[in-house]
Amino acid sequence: MKRPLDELLHDRVGKVKAARVYSNIISPPVMFSSLGVALALAERPFWNGLGWAAGYMLLVSATPIAAVLYLLRTGHISELHMSNTSERHLPYAIAISCALLGLALVHLFNGPELLRCLLVFNVVELAALALINLFWLISIHATGIMATMTIVWLVFGWTASLFVLPFVVSVSWVRLYLKRHTPMQVVAGLLLGAGSVLSLTLFGCFR
């Protein structure tokens, strides 16, 4: 795969800078934080749902992000997007551990069922990504945004999922434009995102 357009600091200008910023904003932690809020509020009264959503965001989004930033600052990873797959092992392990902790808390304190399903999905998705990461670079962004659209479709209906569709297209395009992934890696991410969510419906999730 060719060198990413935004790999070097002096290349992050103009369209490349805009694409990188967009890719950082519409990232899996942001996607699932937003989804966690929507699912918790769909099932629980406002303050109760917001409290559970905040806990979810702290564990599944904020803590893994803080860990990645720490690893970046201390030189354990070379750049934020971790194109070198060997740098992703520890962040994946941290993210899976956080999701498992969240799942345990939801179970122990009778949290929202939809949030439980989302946490189960997070564990399944992250484990699959970590396994694939051992031998191939798959698009986490594509996996995350397609999973988000699929969950919105299952829970809120297909019309609501249409609002997510432009993000599926734009996120996929941006990852290709920046040369962070090949078309096959993006397609594989999209298939993994949809497939992992749909597989959980067999166990009663998101239905």
C-alpha cells in the first residue's frame, strides 16, 4: 500500500488536512458515543439514560482514546491512525477490556438492554478486528460507520438509517483518499460492520 497522504506533518494542508480532520472527528469512538446516547435514551428516562450513556462513553470511548494518546506521547505508537498493525495490539486489548467492564456493570446494575447489546457488539467487533489485525490491515472506520448504520436501521427503522448513509459513503471515501486503506480493506470493514451486528440479532440483540 502507498504511503498515506497525511503521514508526514508538512503534507497535512488543504484538502489533505480537511480529510484528516474529518476522519478524526467521524471516528469509531465518536460514532459509538453518539449511538450509546441514542440507545440509552430510547430505552430509559432522560436522566437515567443520560447517566448510563455517560458511563458508556467514559469506558468505551474516552478511556481507549486516552490510552492511545498516552501511547503516542510515550513513543509506543508512531502515529495516531496506527497504520503499522503491530502498534494496534495493546490499544485493542485495552478497548476490549473496557467494553467487558462496561458489560459487567450493565449486567450487575440492570442497565439498558440496548446498551448491553451495544457492549456485546463492541466486544465481538473489537475481538474480530484484533484477530484480523494479526495478519491484515482492515478499516476500523469503515467497520464502525457501517455497524452504526446497521444498528440505527434495526432499532430506529430504515428511514433513520438513511441519515447515516452519507457518513458511510464519506468516511469510506476519505479513508481511500488519504490512502490509509485499499478498496478491499474498506469493503472488508463495511462487511464486518454489518455482519457482526446482524449476527447478534440471532441472539436477540437490537430486535
